[in-house]
Amino acid sequence: TSQTILIKGGTVVNAHHQQVADVFIDNGIVTDVKPNIKVSDEVTIVDATGKFVMPGGIDPHTHLEFEFMGTETIDDFFSGQAAALAGGTTMHIDFVIPVNGSLSSGFKAYVEKAKKSCMDYGFHMAITKWDDTVAREMEIMVKEKGINSFKFFLAYKGALMINDELLLEGLKKCKSVGALAMVHAENGDAVFEGQKRMIELGITGPEGHALSRPPLLEAEATARAIRLAGFVNTPLYVVHVMSVEAMEEIAKARQSGQRVVGEPVASGLVLDDSGLWDPDFYTAAKFVMSPPIRAAGHGKALQAALSTGVLQLVGTDHCTFNSTQKAFGIDDFRKIPNGVNGIEERMHLVWDTMVASGKISVTDYVRITSTECARIFNIYPQKGAILPGSDADIIILNPNSSFQISSNSHHSRSDTNVYEGWIGKGKVEITIAGGRIVWENNELKVKRGSGKYIKMPPFSYVFDGIEKADASYISSLRAPVNRFKGMQ
Ligand code: URP
Ligand code: ZN
Ligand code: ZN
Ligand code: ZN
């Protein structure tokens, strides 16, 4: 049951424009955006005077019901999404993990998990092994199942990690089927070595996690993935950019004209590694994620890169484990399940650190939290905009109100929160998802099963110039060969 809603008198913000206007929502869709819309008495009126009316957040990077490191994330598709809605995020893109390397089995499993959804979602898919079946299944996923992005893990040796040969095969396949290649950029072999060193030194606590995988290993893998994507001539999306060093590789590649997207995540933007050094295991372990949260300074640099367009959009990598699960690694940091929360906090944290501090405009806020994600994954303007015809996924943010973060009040099932105690400016007072008010007066009104799967259409690299670039690359290779032959 959808509602007919009129949002009155707010400042409606899209990525390219803002205006004081009313927004009319009917049957889950935005049908009109203009000043002074007149409606009948039956319509629900929401007064947004003095507030910002913006597209709901889209989180490009989450892990709900993810079986990882011997356990499963504490947030499932219902609790994770309910938390998201309470924080102004109305869509997320989760990572399907193949089952024993089978993409179709992985897809089926995630379709099953996502049946409890209370908001819209899409899927990326991880590629963890390579053979003809995987290659064929990638094509099926793109053509029939609505997946247009594949993630390659260069870390997690012995588990999700793949080698350069597989990465090259994967990049070629992405290019030929019109999918975007994504990469977790850390050198997994070197991380393995770094971990051994820590254990030999007797460093077994959570601080060993960060020490074993320093920024240079993130930079190396980022640079390698960028160069291999350049060699194949296909676009690349680098997930969870956590360090200055990795960001600079992306900056350099973009400056040279390569199509590379960089995604910082909320934790990397606003936290530093001080928590990891807390003498209390549980306090420190909650900050363990990969790549690690870096020393002070990295976050500020990533914020600057985001505000200048070197990085394009913000994710969370929401991947929550409670204290009992984190305690698997109480004697050995290598066994601490990797991941932090953020799906509920991202919209508030980005507003507080980027907009309330004057670093970016409100239109840029919409771009980096919503529109750019929709554009990159080819679902704009169904998502990421408040335009006639767009899905009615909308938030109303009061810039004069404040928010507060605590595990006592958050909606994730986790018993901890890496942003515990954060108080900031700008509060999402109302969330509308699929045309229904799902968050109002600090109360959730969510419905299991109401979320839709959003299929993401493939890209046409062949037509958007890549083929031409390939041809000129090949002729540039041939030129010296031909010259050499001429000399004989
Ligand atoms: O620590 C992390 N990031 N956990 C989630 C898996 C991943 O690498 O994205
Ligand atoms: Zn990752
Ligand atoms: Zn992740
Ligand atoms: Zn509640």
C-alpha cells in the first residue's frame, strides 16, 4: 500500500540544481516537482519548510548476511536495511559471494536472503575463481540477472583472493560483457607475510592488524589493478580507498585520462586508527576492517579528494560483527572478523564532516551520497534524483537539528558502534522509501518483503569509444613492428 504524499515548501536538492519547491508522490513515484502544487484533502501533507528534501542515500558497498571468516555478519537484509532507512539511506548494493565458485548458486542464495528486504537493493558479484563456467556465468549474470559489476579481491589469501592471471581474465570478460570491474586493492601475499612478522614479534592484538597491512600494500595493489585495467583498456572501480597513497594512485591515473573510480567509505573518511590501539581488546577489535582504518591525516586527505572530484562517491562497507564474534580473534588478530558498521551513519557523518563544515555544497552532497552511485551503476534517474518519474526514495534533512550515534539507539543488531558518542549537525527527520514514509519522529515503520530488486543494465563499452581506443592502441603497437619489417 503506497501513499499519496505532498512534501511542501522544502529546498529540493538534486545533484545539479536546488530550488524551493513541492514534491508530489503517487503510487511510489515522484510525479511532480514545482512550487505551490495544489492537492485534495486526502493527500498526506509533509511540511519541509526550512529543510532539505533530497534523494535518499544509495550505499554502493555493503555486506548483509555475509558468511565471512568463519562466521556471518550480524545484520541481515532486514535489520541492515531498517538501520539504513533510519539513517536516510534508501537503497544499497550488496556483494553476492559465489558458492564454491558458482555464480548462479551464489545469486540464488542472495535472492533468498533478500526476500526479507524492506528497501530497494541491487547486487554486485565477487569473482573468486576462474574457469569456462565462471566466464559463461558472468555473461548470464549481466544479460539476465541485472548485475553489471564484479569485484575482484586482491587480498584475503586462501579465501577470496585471486591472482593477476585471474584478474586479467576477469577484466577482459568485464569489458566484453559490459560490466564494471571493482577491486579490493591490498597485496594479499604481502599481507600474509606482514601477519607472520607480527606474530613472530609477539604482536597478537588488534593493533597487529593495521601494522601487518600498511598503506604501501594498498598502494601497490591499487597501482597494479589500475595498470592492468589500463592494459586491458577497461574502466575500474576501486572500493574502500583508505589511504593517501592509494588515493594518489587513483588521482594520477585519472589525471592521465584513465577511467578509474575511487570509493572512500565513511570509516576511512571520519575515523583514525587511535581506537585500534585501545588496550581493551573489545574496544580495539570493533575497528578491525580491511584495508585498515589509517593514522590521523589520511581521512582529511580523502575528504579533500572527495571534495575536489578525485574520488567520486561514498560507501560504507557495512559488515557488522558483534563482540562475541570479534572475540574469535582475542588471542590472534588474524581471526578477528573484518568489518565495521556504517549503513545507518553514512548520511549523517558525510553531512556533518563535509557540508556542515563548509567543505562541499548541498548539491555535491547529493551527488556523492546518491546521484553518482546511480549514474555509475546505470540506474539513474530511476534512483538518485527527485524528478518526475523517479522512484520516491526521499529524505528530509533538518540542518538545524542534531544527530547522536550510540549502540544504545542504533538499529543495527551489533552491540557496538565504531562512531559511538558522535554528535553532529544535520538530522534526517523523515525517510520515504518506495513512496511510503518509513522513518518519522524517530520511529521506523518498515515492512518485511517490501523492498524491490533493482536490476542494473550493462554498459556499452563497444559503442562508447573503447573499441576505437583499442584499435588505435593496436595500430600503435603495429607501427614499430612495421617499421622494423621495412628495415629488413
Ligand atoms: O573488512 C572488510 N572490509 N570486510 C568486508 C569485506 C571487504 O573486504 O569488503
Ligand atoms: Zn573489500
Ligand atoms: Zn566490502
Ligand atoms: Zn528504533
